[in-house]
Amino acid sequence: MRAVIAVVLLGWWAFAGATDVAAFELLRSNGDPCSAAPNLRWSPAEVVVDTGNLGMVERGLAQEAIDEWRSVLGSRLRFQSGTGRVCNADDGVTTLAFTNVDCQGRSFGGEVLAITVSTWQGNRLIDADVSFNPNTRFSPAGFRQVAMHELGHVIGLDHSDACGADGIGTLMNSRLVESFSSPQADDIAGASFIYAGGDIGVPEGANGCAISAGPDAVAMPVGLGWAVLALLAWSVGRPPRSRWRGRSLLH
């Protein structure tokens, strides 16, 4: 089976207070980060990234974001430069670009900052593309952090608040409520788990909600799947939920 997952990042919002602990979550082969399905990873452990479609300033910031993840993973996951086509799920290249619609042809919506669409077979990632909302006015630090977050999805991390934890203190929170210049301890633990040589099952330290997908997640077997993960402004009072609908996992 060949499948695709899309990850959306939403805008900045003020944080009112923490209630739960952080716990990293992983992209999984059934599109449900709260399940015990095998997690997704690049195998061989190499990601080819194309930043050439960005402006000069954003290209430099994106390279800094790549370097942050490279410093975390070292030789366990290699980042290589390459050339790909924007939103092409068949070229095996991770492209970063500002696009008028996401890689599924849908509008971003006012709060969406960026969307990552990843493609996998079995539990092996084979492509990922990152789209940034061209209507967002990013500060340099803001763009750099959003790029780091999206690259976290590219390597196999889901949102840290996907299954019940609040995600506070983590780069991979679905809500952009804190400023970070690098991946945090929880993010590093998740990335290290993915590329430590193992891969099956729910990682030790995952929150207690990991055994339940919740009422809004309905998985349907399809030949080609699309999964969408969103990093959004916290305007609805709870983390975004996803459901499979035909060939798309929609928010």
C-alpha cells in the first residue's frame, strides 16, 4: 500500500496554562499516531531536501532548520541537498516552497502556516513536501521555527499533543504557542527513537491515550491514502482531529 500524510501548522496563539505532560508521538503506517501500528521512517536513513524554491533569506533559514535536526541525529539520518518538483510525491525529494494551495490542491485557510505531505509504503517514508502559506508574514525567527517543525514531520514525528498530552515545551506542538530555536528534549527523544535502529510499537513514555484513536478518527482501507496534520492557531479549544474520508484524511 502507498499512502500519503499531510501535516498542517497553524498560527501563533497565547498559551493560557499547562495541564498535561508532553510526550512525543510518531507518524504511523495507519495514519493514527495514537495506535500501536508501526511508525514511519526513512529507510535507508537519508532525506534529500530541496530549498531552491524559497527566497534567499528563507532558504538560509530553512538550511539552519535542517542543520538543527542534523545536529540532533548525526549520522543516524543523513540530510542531502537535491532538486525535486514542488508537491511531486513520486520524486523522493522533500521540497520546501511557498504555494498558493497545499499539495492536495486545497486552500490553506487563514490560520494555517504550513502543511507537510508525506508519502509512504508499508512503514517506509518515500517522499515528503512542505508548503508554506504565502499569505503569512513570517519573521525570520518565526519562519525558521515553522521550518523546523515541518521537518520534524518529514523525519517521522507527529504532533506531540496528538493523543492527549498538551505538548507544551515541545517544538512539535500543533499550536505555535512558544518560541524555540532548536528541537526540545521531547522532540529529540522522538527522533532518536525513530532512528535508533528499532521501530515497532508505541514508544516507552508515550501518553496514556496512545491506545485509543478517539471518536473522530475513522480509518478506512484505501489503495492511496492522504493524511493531514495541522499546526494551527488555538482557536477552537481542542487539538485538531482528523478522519479518513475516501482518499483523504481531512481536518
